[in-house]
Amino acid sequence: MKLQKVGGFGSIGTAILLVIALVIMLFVFPHLGLVGPSDWFDPVKGLNAASTSPITFFLFNLVNILWSIAVILIVLALRERMQASAPNLMRIALIGVSIACALWLSGGLIGIVGMPSIVSAKDVSAYRAAMGVLFGLFSTGDHAMGWALLLIGWAALRTGGLPRILSYFSVLKGIFMILQFVAQPLMVVEMLLGIVFYLWLGIVLLRSKS
């Protein structure tokens, strides 16, 4: 199967993963008492939520792992598509995505492998430390991915490698991901943009003849 097709399926899969993550964040976590960052860093609320519904946390971390794999496939397909016309931009974008995916993958694995023992032991100090690490990994990964999407959108606008509006979507999503660490509500907007962006990108890549 050609890389463009693989990237297309990965892009549609990423949109589905975003929907799952958004549903968990907006509806499931608040039901467990986790509404904002302050709740996550509260050991009582966090440990109670994790012990009440461990499957929710497993699923959320699994989404991050699958997400990191799918995004790499997407950017490899885009690099193949635009490398000839914008080699430097796509090379830097691929580096940024590789950093982001490594951080998301690390966070997801820590959540699946390390957190259950902390939750079962009710270790408050270890929980605080783990949450600090996880938030740092995911926030840094999002920031790196934001720069990568900004560069991909820029390359697409220069080369015509993607539809023009879709290229602007990439730039806009990248800006939101770069800035969301200073304003958490931007995360929801960025994820909604991402669902549209990745679905549209998946269709474009699947229709590609090259």
C-alpha cells in the first residue's frame, strides 16, 4: 500500500481518536470529579477517580499511544508529497513531529504501566510527581506538534501540496497547539479543529494518485 494511502487511513484514524479523547475529557472525566488542571493535581480527587474507573484512564492513555503512531504516518505521507518543493520545511516538520510523538508515547506508557501501582498504593507524593511529569510530557508534545503543523501548512501554501483552505487549517491548528499551554480552553477548540482537519486531510491523501 502506498504511503499516501497509509497516511490517509492514519489521518482518519486520528480524527476518530480525537473524538474519543474529546468525549472522555468533556464528559467522562468531569463525571469522575476531574474538571480542570487543579483537580488533576489534587491527589485525593485524582486517586479516587483512577481507582473508580481504571478502564477510562487506560483507554485515554491508549488513545495517546495510537495517536503518536498515526501522526507519524501522516507526516511521512505529507513529507513524501511535498519534499521535492519544500525539503527544509518538511524536514524540520518531521523532526518536530518525531519529538511530539516520542513525548506522547512516553506519557501514554507511563500512564498505563506506572500509574496503576501508584493508584493501588494510594501514594500521594508519587502521584503528584507522576502528574507533573505527565502534564509536562503532553504539553511539550503538543507544543512541538503545533510548530510542525505550522510548518506543514506553510509548506503546503508555498507548494500547493494541499488544498489552500486545508493548508490554512493546518496553520491555525498549529497556532492553537503552540499557545494552548498558556490558555487551557484553547485545547478544546484545537481538538475540534483537529477533527475537521484530519478528516479532510485523510480524504485528500486517500484520493491521491501519487
